[in-house]
Amino acid sequence: MRFHTLELLPELLELLLSGLVAMALSVAGVYLEHFAFVTAQGGDTTLGLWAIIPGIVCLGFAYAITTDKIVPTLAEMRA
């Protein structure tokens, strides 16, 4: 049983790291989108519209990491 756990350790660490990165990117993306919305509402539309782009990029990368790394790894570990 101990050998089986040691075999899974690299996959579990990769899953944990991928999950943390995806979560950090999601939080950053939501913060940037909120900042863009508040800034545009405050009257500075140029900065507000510019801030939308990094927010979308962060959310896109978080989605890509989740669908490309986390979901397949979890499916493989369950099987």
C-alpha cells in the first residue's frame, strides 16, 4: 500500500499545484473584472475597458488549466 501511495505522490502534487494556480488566476481575473467595472462606472472608461482584457486573459487561462490538467487527472485517478 505504501508503494502505491508513493506512485501517486507526483500526480497528487501536480494536481494540487495546478489547482492552486487555477484558483489564483480565477481570483485575479474576478478582481480585474470588478476593478474594470467600478472604474468604468466611475467615469474613467479608457482604463476600465483596458482592465477588461487582463481579466479575460486570467479567466481564460484558469479555464484552460482546469479543463486540460485538473479534470483529466481527476478522471484518471478515479478510474
